[in-house]
Amino acid sequence: MQLKCRECGANLREGNPGPLCSPCQEKRLKSVADTDRRYYTVEELQYILDLESEESVKRLGRKGIIPGRMPGIKKHLYLKESVDAWIKAGNNVVRKPTSPIQAEAYALCIRGDHTWMRDVRFKDQAYQEEHTSEISDRQSIVMSYIRTCYFCGHIEVVPFF
């Protein structure tokens, strides 16, 4: 099933960060433009990307999906220049491989094959993994891995047993 932009109905690409397409995100960018600052706050990015929570913004920033995260600062801030370029490019950050293991994963990624994300040798080299847990309807704990491709942002949710 193809996901659609919440505002204009355009098709969203796989791995799109939130329910808005890039042009609709650009419109929101203009509404929060502030020439005095060189950064966006988590709250501003939550609005621009139309994400459900501030934690979603922080998680995407930690994974490197949202560029421009300013490390070493207790408050989460994102460089405007990097975020603006990322949104104008359609939320596509092109990352090039820097090692043979990354080159192998990248070659498969650009073909649309992400089965390599099941191979532990690529963990922390070409994909990031995050553990989640939530309580199901039957009051049992459901745990899973969320794996994110380093190159295109493709996300796989893998149940943890």
C-alpha cells in the first residue's frame, strides 16, 4: 500500500520521515524561518516534518536520517543549512560507502535489495539497530528490532522472540 502525503495527497517514498511530502515540508520550513538563528529546535522539526512526538525527531537525528544534528550539546539542535538542503533534496541524504563492507551493502541498497540488513556483519557498518518494546492488546510485551539502512533510510521491523 502506497502512503500518501497528509496535506496534498502525493505519494510518499519509502522511509519518508513523517506523513508529509518534501514540498509540503518546504512550505512549513518557510513558516518557521528565523534569520537570526543557525539551527532548528526539536519542536520546530516536529512541526516541519509533522511527526507525532519530539522523541521521533530525536530518534531520527540519532540514526542520522535527519542531518545536521549538533553533537555535544545537551539540547537537541539541528543546523538549518543541512536540514534545509535535505528537505529540498526530497529527504534524500546520499551517503557513499567508506569501507569494503559498506560498498557491498551499498551495491545491494541501490538495487532495492535490503535483505543484507539481516546479516549481522553489516550491523553498525551499514545499518543501525534499535530495540523497542510495547505492550500488546493482550497485555504481553512485544519486542522488536528496528533496523535502518545507513544509505537510504529504509526501515525494517524485525520481531524479537
